[in-house]
Amino acid sequence: MTSRDWQADRRAVFDRDDRACRHCETTGDDADTTAFRTYPVGAVPLEGTVHKSSLATVCPDCFETLRFASDGSASPAESVSSEELFQLVRETTRVQGGAISDVASFASLATSLPTTLAAVGTTADAGDDSESTVAETAAAYRDGRREALLALDVADARLERVRAVDGTAFDADVRSSLSTVAETATDLQSTLREAVVRSEIVPVCLERCHGCFEPLEGETCSTCGLEARETVDWRGDEGEIAFERLFSSINDSLQGASTTTETLTDHTMTLASQLTES
């Protein structure tokens, strides 16, 4: 994380986020803002400054949680008690629950974009009220995307700790259940990220950048440097955007996440029961 200038537009990011961690909502004032960090979410350009639309404010505790997942380091193996393992799995499940809510909210906002932008007309024809609506929509989209991606990153970091648990102190049933919980939680993360990616395709279909939401010309955004999501799979025979099919695929991903969540809950309850008996 120190190899890139994550501090680009630091003050602007802190001001935008009201000097509060965008994950746990811990707040800071001018005296202790230096303890807060900016954290990059989603794909970012390989070179240059990271645009503020892809930076979120996080507190020191959340930054530490994210550290191993963000720099590619493996979490050290942990020896934990039954109670500590239960709390770790429960916290991971709680964080994933929050991620599901954030992803669903982002998907809902993304699928409303065609109707919202069509209602205000083109920028050239828009009055002050219409321009304000577009600006508010863009801000809401950027916020929703950051919230969803940050929540998924935190869930990934928590899940990495679950995977790193040294299971040798537990019996075979507990080890098997723990492995099943981790695998199911990983599947859930994959499905949620798929929903986010497909939601990001919607603004690109409207010639907007999927990161900063600025007008998009060409394959790379001139504002934030992100490469545009591919839209070819969501076009009809005449080149028109098949929004209904795209929206259906987003809904399918969310439905799949719901089903996987139910399965994960069952596996987690089984693990909890085994830990209680051990």
C-alpha cells in the first residue's frame, strides 16, 4: 500500500467523507485526522494518482484489517480457542451481511440510472434543476460503489483470517465444518463481486465512467484513468443496449447471493454447535 500515492486528494476525500470511516463510521476531527487513511477500492490505474472517486476514508483499525488483503500478504496462522473461533466466524458473517446490503443498494441505484438520466434529458438541454439531479445521481452512484467495494474488501480480509486459523487444535468435524464455512463464504464473495461488476456496466452503457461517472469518451476515462467495462455482451443485434437482460443478470447474481447466504447460515450454525460441544 505504501508503493502508491494513496494520499492523493487526501483532504478532499476526508472532507467528502465528513472525516468518518466509511466502514465502521468512527469519526475524527482536525486534531486526529492524521491517524485516518485513504484506502483505494476497485480497480485503479496502474500508474499515476488515484482519483478521489476510488478512495475511501478508513480509521486505523479498519486500515489494519484491510492491510494484509490489500498488499497481497498472507495472514499469519492463528491458534485460537473455541470461543475465539466462534467470535471470528460470527464477525465475518456479520460483515458479509453488511456487504450484501451495500451491494444490493448499489445494484438498485445502478439499475435506476437509465430512467433517471432519460428523465433529465441531455446535458446540453438540461436546466439548473436537471443538472443538479445529474450531479446528485453521480454522487450517489460514486458513494454507493465505494461503500459496496469497501464492504467486500473488509469481508475478504475477515475471511482471510478465518482461512488462516490453525485447525489442528480442533477435532475433524470442526475442521471440516470450518473449511465448509470458508468455502461457502468465498463463493458468496465471488457472487457479490459479480453483481458489482455487472452493476458497473450500466453507466458505461450510458457513456459514463463506471468509477467517477464523468462522461466517457473512448476506452479509458480521461478523468480518473479507469478502463471502461466491456458492454458487447449486453448489446442486441442492432447494437442497442439490452438493459432488461443486464438487469436480469444483476438480479440473478443477487438471488444467488441470497441462496448462498442461507446455506452459509446453516453451515455456520453447525460449526457453532460443534464448537459448543467441544
